[in-house]
Amino acid sequence: MLSERDLELRKLANEEIEKYKDKVEADPYRLNYHHMAPVGLLNDPNGFIQWKGTYHLFYQWMPFDTDHGAKFWGHYSSEDFVHWKHEDIALTPSDWFDENGVYSGSAIAHDDHLYLFYTGNVKDEKGERESYQCVAVSEDGVNFEKKGVSVYLPEGYTSHFRDPKVWKEGDTWYMVVGAQSEDLQGKAVLFKSEDFSEWEHLGVVTGSGEGNLGGFGYMWECPDLFELDGKHILVVSPQGLEAEGMQFANTYQSGYFAGSLDFEKVRLNHGDFRELDRGFEFYAPQTTLDEKGRRILIGWMGVPDQYEQAQPTIENHWIHCLTIPRELTWNGEQLIQTPLDELKEMRGPVILHSSITIENDQKAVRGIEGKSIELNLEFDEIENQFAIEMFQYASLSYKDGILTLSRPHFEENQKTEFRRVELAGELKSLRLFIDHSSLEVFVNEGEEVLTSRIFPQAEDEHILFTSLGTSTFSIEQWKLKG
Ligand code: FRU
């Protein structure tokens, strides 16, 4: 049974959707094949799971504003990753333990039911934060009943303690939580449960100030811990890293540590942190293991506190979207991200040019244009410098092993800003997904990814290719159906 407060919040949110529907839908920056909220602000993907065959993807949602606030969980479902249904609101901030936000969390199947674990965010009378790890349960995957608090804040941490990711190993359930220790260091904290009800606090698996991580952020958000090809991977979003050369250029980063988790000692022995994405907007990703055994990742195409209120969609009462789903694999050294195979189902007829040479020139290529497309380039030669210019707005350019993405600065319109990444080898291939106001670039079969929002003129569909010296490449393009 939903409480009166819950019903009231749902009604208000649905009214908000109705009120701005026309405005939101008329915005040329609405995306064609990415997840967005129907109105207001979307941030982290939550509760990503395949349950009884159906994929469920929830998201952090603030229906009443394009700023952060008391979050709801919005909900999409799909059978095939191509056709998505926007379901009823899953959770609202209606209870004493989550009244200032049903914050991020995860989903797990148990006893024929779908469970959601999330953080209840509460501000007390003095404005001080409290956080509770809470549970909700569903029989049908659509209607959820809150079960209340399952984990209270253990000693040793501040109330920045959130984003539970739950999984099962053998007969034991584990939960990893993002945390800040009392000495203001970011940590990933492990719990376990033998009965799915009582959770034992095991301690910190790794964090800022531990092992070789001196001063690695003051808070770690949205941890996700899983095994892939014999490695334990901890994906996490640390806050407070300083920019370092080409790395850590955004306000906050998301990346991973790879190593081996000693469950007895509660210790992840791991190598260096590596960013998952080198574009302007990528944060708080979450993964799931599907019934085919694939480890699939979806991220938020945004970063907290970075240009949020400068984005042009806010005048139409919405902001942000999620990334396309990416399959993760481990190549022996690093994670590789590949756009999920199912996305090929969105492709229209192919336009193919098997060998194009450009020499000290800038050219358009017949048929290569559009705002909802996938573009694959394979390079035979880049003698000096090669660039793709999109819609007189964003440009991707390669020279001397370095790939640079540039676009106008959101806040200071005249200025161009850059994100750069040094590739491990030559540039061999680029796979671009463009969707009206988004760009996702998969480099060399997913060794690097750059994800960004772009806000070009709506009418401009032109893509230009520039080469200094000689560049030879093949190109394939598909228009993508939503
Ligand atoms: C990450 C985050 C999470 C939190 C949620 C609130 O973007 O700050 O740590 O649970 O967003 O919306």
C-alpha cells in the first residue's frame, strides 16, 4: 500500500510531466535513442538488472526542477535494449528515512521477488545529513513496497555513506557502499549477509589513504564491485582528485581499480585507478550481469556541479541523459567497452565508402551526415593529422598519438575547451554514436571512450573530415532508429 504522502508525490510528479510535456518534446536537443527523464533532472542509472528476462533500468530523478533535490527513482524496462517502456514511478521520497531523496542504489533478484537497495537521504532540523541504506521489494517488477532501513551508519564514517550495490557469491550476499571516513577520505566499504536481512559491516576494501592511494579523494560515490575474467573490478566515482596532465580533467571522475579481492582480509589488492571515459560528461556508471553472462555498463552523461545550469535544455524544463549500454570485457590489461550488440538493431541501410583519401584538405563525404547516426571509421594511414568536425560545433582530432575532443565552453561561449587522451598505440578505428545532443566515441575497439553532450544548431547536420598530410580510411554510416 502506498502512503498518502507517496500518492501525493506521484500525483505532483505526473502533473509536472503533463505541464511541460509539449515543451520538453519540442526541444530539438531531445535524444532519439538515449534514456532521459520526461521532465526535470536525471542523474545516475540505478537498479540495472535483467529480471525474469526483462531488463530494468531505473534512474535518479528530480521531477520538479533541473537542479538536484529530493530524488525519485524513475523506471524504464525493455526486452531487447532497443524498445524501452517508461514505467510508473518506482520510488518517491515519501518516508522519514528517505524524505530528502531516494538516492542511488541497485537491484537484486531473491525468492522470486525483485529487491531494490538504495540510500535514504535525510536532512535533520539543523540541516545535517543522515543516511540510511533501505530496501524495497516488488512481485511484478513495477510496483514496489518499501521495507524501510536495512543498514544504519556504522561507526567511523560521516553521513556521506551511500549508493549500495548488492550481489551474491555462493550462499552469501555482499553490499559495497560509497563512503567518507571520519578523517574525510573516500572509501569503498563492504558488508555481508548470510540471510539477506542482517548485514555485517566488514570494513573498507580500499580507499583514499590506503595502500598506495594517498589523498585519492574526499568521498567515493557509486561503487560497483564484480568479477570479470578472473579479475575483481571496483568501479567507483571518487570526488576530489586534482587534474593531472590529461587525466582527471572533469570536476569529478569515474573509473576503476582492477585486482583481487581477499574476502577474508576484506582487502582489494589492486593496481592504479584508470578513468573509464575521457569525455566531458560521464559519471556514476552502474553495471549488471545479464542472463547471457555479459557485464553491461550504463553511465550518467553528466557530472555533478559541472556546467549543469548552463545547459540550453533547462529552459525547456529538462536536463541530462544516460549513455548507451556498453559491454565490458577484460583484455588482460584493461577494461574494453563495446557498444552493446543489440544496438545494431537500430541501424537503417548502410552507407559505405571503402577507401577515402584526403590530402591537405577538408571534405564532406557523400551521404555522411545526420543527428541520429552511428559512424565507423577504419584508418589505413594518418600521415600527420586527422580531424572530424561535427556540426560546426565539436571536433575530434588526432595527431602524434593524442586524440583531442573539443567543443565550445558551455558557460563562456566563445572559448573552446578540450579533453585529451594519449592512446596506447596508433589510431586504428573510431566508432561514433551521435544522438542530437550527445556524442560517444569508441576508440580502437573500445580501449578508450569519450562521452559528451553537444549543443550544435539543430539544423546543422554536416560532418567534415580534415587531413594534414595524407589520411586514408574507410567509413560506414547508419541512421539509427529510436
Ligand atoms: C552521484 C550521486 C550519488 C547519490 C545520487 C543522488 O551522482 O551524488 O552519490 O546517491 O547522486 O542523486
